[in-house]
Amino acid sequence: DLAELEGIVLLNIGSWSSGCALWYGSGLEALPGAQSPCDGLIEVCGLYSSLHVGRLQVALADPCRLGQAKTVRIVVKSGFVPAQCDGEPWEQSPCIITVQAHTPALLLRKDS
């Protein structure tokens, strides 16, 4: 039930919060709807509580996977909600937040 969620995480990489693999189950097996940083999709996961986050980090809980999307739209209708982006917290006033993937960056690596 979405009414029980205390937080929503949007990500396009395989891990979150110091290496927590949100797109995998508690046994670290890949769940349906594979995650890839270059597929142009944003993964949307829900968090039930700070205890749920702790259990996710030690693979004792399954993530609440809400879905994958090319564009995510969040509407804050009233009041202030806690928000965070790349570790920087703030209180967000009423607004519409739209998140979408852009052109991937070119990365260089050394051949082994």
C-alpha cells in the first residue's frame, strides 16, 4: 500500500545509500525489469521507514519497487516535504518536480 510509504527514491544507477542495491531482492538476486544505467529509465523505489532502509542495507528486506519510467513527475500540493538530492537535504515547498534521463555522459576507462 503506497499510503504506508515514508519516502521515494529515484535512481539510475545500481546502488544507493553507500552501496545498497535497491533494485535487487534480499537474496541479491535480480528481480524482473533489469536495471541499467544506460537504458534511459529511472528506477522508482519506495521506503517504509528508517528501519526498512537499515534492513535493505544488510539484505534483510526486499525493496518496494514502484516501477521504471523515462519521466517521473512529483507534485507537492501543500506544506513542506523533506527532500534530498545527491546528499543535500532541503524542505521543498509546493511545486511540480519533473525528473528525466538525459544524454549519457561519455566515460573513459583503461583496458585491462
